[in-house]
Amino acid sequence: MLAAPGVQLGFGLAALLATAGAVRHDRVGPREVRAFRAVNGLPDSVYLPAWAVMQLGAFGAIPASAAAAWLAGDGELAAGLLIGGTGTWALAKAVKRIVRRPRPVTLLPGIRRRGRDASGLGYLSGHAGVAVVLGVAALPRLGPGGRALTLTAIPLVGLSRVYVGAHFPLDIAGGAALGLAVNAAAGTAVRRYSTRHRG
């Protein structure tokens, strides 16, 4: 269903608007608090694998994945990963400044913070956005094993950000929605450019 770029774009934008409209600057809803506590309260022993997974949504994952696609001979995918990943990262910064939701530590007592403290604003999660845009762009090129691994890793990136205390669940959902929308736009632009220059 989400394979069609128009569906991806529409669903991503709708989810982005819905999550942005649901967040508040001064409080967190009880259901979101319960979901946050369930993940943030997991044992400290999970930190190292969670940290490793979290890097799949870091900015460095963008050039790394684009370089891997280029070396594999897929220039179109490399361009899509680079453009989509960088676009998502930059737009996440812009959306943060518009919505201005604080980090969990500002809104909720008893946060379990792990690793380096996250700076800046909370909504939305750039890590979740980058993980989605890179993963969804790569899915059509992967075999069954690669797809299963990617579909497992994408939500784990978001959960890892909740686990370390950097984001609330709606921040993750908003980031994922942004990544989906940007993937649709970037993928369409790259395909059109490639088609025009092949012709």
C-alpha cells in the first residue's frame, strides 16, 4: 500500500500534521506517559545494543548508506539516500523550531537519561525520520532477509530514542511521518532526473 509515492506522501503529511497538533508545550497526555515509561524504564543492560541501533538514525548514517549504495553500483539509490536523508535531517530541525516541544526531562519527572544528554527541542525525532527515509528508500532493492532486518531496525531506532530519554512517543511518530513524506518526494525527484538523463 505504501509503495506508491503519492500514498506515502499523503500518509506522511497527514500523520505529521496529526502528531504536531497533538503535542503540547507544557504537558504530556497520560497514554503517552505510560508508553514512554514502559520503554524508558527498561533495564540499563539494554543500553549498549540500543545505542548501536540508534546510530542507524544518526546523521552519519546518511553518507554511509549512500556510499554503500554507490559502491554497490546503484547510483540512483545512492542519490535518493543522500537527498532524502539530508532533507529529512534539515526539515526535522525546522519543524522543531516551529512546534517547540521540550525534551522529556523538561516535561516529566523521573526520566531515566542514558548516554549523552540530548540538546535542543523534542518534537520531532530526527533519528526516527532519518531511519525511516533511509530504510524505506532501500526496501525495494533488498532481498527478503534484508527487508526483514530493515523493517525490524526502523522501529527499534525510534524505541531506542525513547529508551535513552531523548523523546516521547509522539516525537517518534512525527519523525517517522516526516521521513516517509520526504522519501516519497525525494524518490520521485531522483527517478524523474534519472529517466530524463537516460533518455
